[in-house]
Amino acid sequence: AGVFTYDPGFTSTASCDSTITYIDGEAGVLLHRGYPIGQLAKESHYLEVCYLLLYGELPSAAQLEEFETLVTRHTMIHEQMHNFFRGFRRDAHPMATMVGVVGAMSAFYHDSTDINDEHQREVASIRLIAKMPTIAAMAYKYSIGQPFVYPRNDLDYASNFLRMCFSVPAEEYEVNPILARAMDRIFTLHADHEQNASTSTVRLASSSGANPFACIAAGIACLWGPAHGGANQACLEMLREIGTPDRIPEFIERAKDKNDPFRLMGFGHRVYKNFDPRAKVMKESADEVLELLGIENNPTLQVAKELERVALEDPYFAEKKLYPNVDFYSGIILDAMGFPTSMFTPIFALARTVGWVSQWKEQLADPQLKIGRPRQLYLGAAQRDYVDIEQR
Ligand code: CMC
């Protein structure tokens, strides 16, 4: 017995205190360490935002240089890990590969798994942030049957990732600075989002004292679901299925029909009830990138814009306060860059790694840390006696 607060889905439970990210869902505000996401996405860049999330303040020029050098020096993965990738089927979803490989990092980097050692915690953080693009790119290369591309330390974080995905030995990939900037912005827009499902998963896993690589692998697994990070893949697939603007009403009706499990992917959010500030920047970015690439008449973008317009005028979406979220326009940019839909969620995972790691570090520094252990409302059978199989 005992009296508990019943809060399925944790709609009104604060599971921790935090100084990292602030969201005001009614006002559409998202701040990292106090700085608005719009300013960070447009004026800063991903590794600077990583520093901010991890250490609480924007870096000086010298601190940033030191941090970037540190991350760059850790981008290679242990050569033995190549065999680990090769154990997967070629047609494995890259998210499946990433859950496995990141979990296995605890076997390759056991010199940074002692959570009670501050130095080891720091090394694990840097390793995760530095190696995630390499791991995501390798998962992709493996899935298309191409050789792995090693990281190159003279390139910035986003350019390096693009090159590891698109370069082949026969032809060196020339990184387009416009695409690299857009990639970096996508990373920044996904960097952290307070206690969402995957971050809460990381914190819950970590509360038992599990090692950082195991905790982040748990976060990746949770992110994969279509209600969370998997929505970017599901959204682009939906936009393609709609195909032409004339089919939009049919899909809007399906989304409103309670007997149909279909939902508008990339729409709705637990916290944002007015707009998702990340979606605003993402939409601008999609317009910019497609225009610069000379493909502004991209049919998927046309369908997305028209779908957004029609949905926002529909009383169902207005009443339920459903607006496009971060996943609505990101896929259009990633598609224009040449990524297959199966890589969309791995890209979300690599960008969110800094958020997971920052929250993990914050949690471990909390002297009040307790194992996460929710209770339940038991609705099952009352106590009864075991019945022998012949008597059932
Ligand atoms: N299309 C149609 N109806 C919707 C949608 C949608 N996308 N989202 C919510 N609703 C309806 C839902 O049916 C419910 O109606 P009713 O009150 O009549 O039962 C009402 O709106 C509230 O929805 P909920 O599922 O109770 O709200 P939630 O806060 O539990 O879920 C959500 C939030 C994001 C899971 C949900 O809006 C959803 O499934 N959206 C589509 C998937 C998606 O785009 N996810 C990405 C989220 S943002 C980035 C990330 O986390 O990765």
C-alpha cells in the first residue's frame, strides 16, 4: 500500500532540476543556458553550442579552439570496431547498428567507464560527441556497401560528417559550404530539449550507475520511435506518399479520424502549444538551401507547405494546438543533401548526443542523486493460491 501520484506519460511530473535548457511551450520559447535557440542556430555553430551545453557558458576564443581540437582528435574509432559493423546485415536500419555499436563502446573504451572518476567522465563525453558522426557515417556506408571513410581533422564537424557519408575512394567529395552550414544548423537545432523521452531514458539508465556508453545507447533506442526522433523519417515518407497537393485533404481527414491510427507526422508536441521555435528556423533553412541548390520547386517542399497551411486552417488542429515540430521540415533538407530517409534519425541521434551527455553529467554531479524508481497503480488479481495444472 502507499499513496502515489498517478501521472501516466509524466505530463505533470518534474523528474529532476536542471540548469541546461528552458522551454516555455505556450510562448514557443527554447533557451539553452539562457540563449534563444534562434540566435544560436543563426549566429553560433554546433560545437560552440556543445561547449555551452556542457560547461554552462559560451567559450572564449581560446577555450573554443581547445575544445574543437579535443573533439577533432577523438573522431577516429578503434579499428577493431570495424568488425563489429561487419557483423550486421547490410540491410539493417542504421539506427539498429548505432544502438549496438554505441553500447559496445563500453567494451572498447573501458578506460572511460568509471562514472566516479571525473576525468573518465570528461573523456567519455568528448569521445561520444567526437565519434558519433563517424559511427553514423559508418552505419550508412556499411548499409550501401561502400568502404568506410576515415575522418579528416582539417574539416569542421559538419563538413567532416558530410564527407564521411558521401566520399568514395574513386572520387573525393567536395564539401559544399552551404550544405555544411545547413548541416551544422540541423545539428544545433537538435542539440538538446530538456526532459524528452530519450533524455529521460538516459537519466533513468544512468541513475542505476550504468556506464555512459550503455546510457547513451538506451537514449538512441528510445529516440528511434516514430512518436519521437523517428518522426523525421516517417514525415518525409508521409510527404512522399501524399505526393501532390490535391491528395492533402484525404490525409487531413485520416489524421482527424479517431478510428484511423494515422497521425500527421511532424505535427504536434507535448510541450509546444503555439509553435515549435525550431520548426520556424528549420523552415527558413529549407527554403534557403533548396533555393541555393536551385531546386526550390521541389515537390515535397510544396506538399509540406500546403499541408501546413491546410492543417493550420483546420479547426481540429487549431483546437488541439497542433503545429509543425522540428521534424516537419528537417527531412526535406536532408533529402536535398542526398541522405536516404533511414539516415534521418541517426542524424538526430548524433546531434542529440551532446544533450544526453550534458544531462548525464549534470545528473551525476547532483549530490541528491537517487535511482529512478517509479511506482504504479496495481490493477491486477488479488492474492490467490496456486492451482495445480490438472485442476485448471
Ligand atoms: N495528428 C493528428 N492528431 C494528433 C497529432 C497528429 N500529429 N498529434 C496529436 N494529435 C491529437 C491526438 O489524437 C489527441 O487527440 P484526442 O485528445 O482527441 O485524443 C490530441 O491531439 C493530443 O495528442 P496526444 O497524443 O495526447 O499528445 P502527446 O503530448 O501525448 O503527444 C506527440 C505528442 C508529439 C507524440 C504527438 O503529437 C504525435 O504523435 N505527433 C506525431 C509524431 C511526431 O511528429 N513526433 C515528433 C515530436 S517533436 C520531436 C521529437 O520529439 O523527436
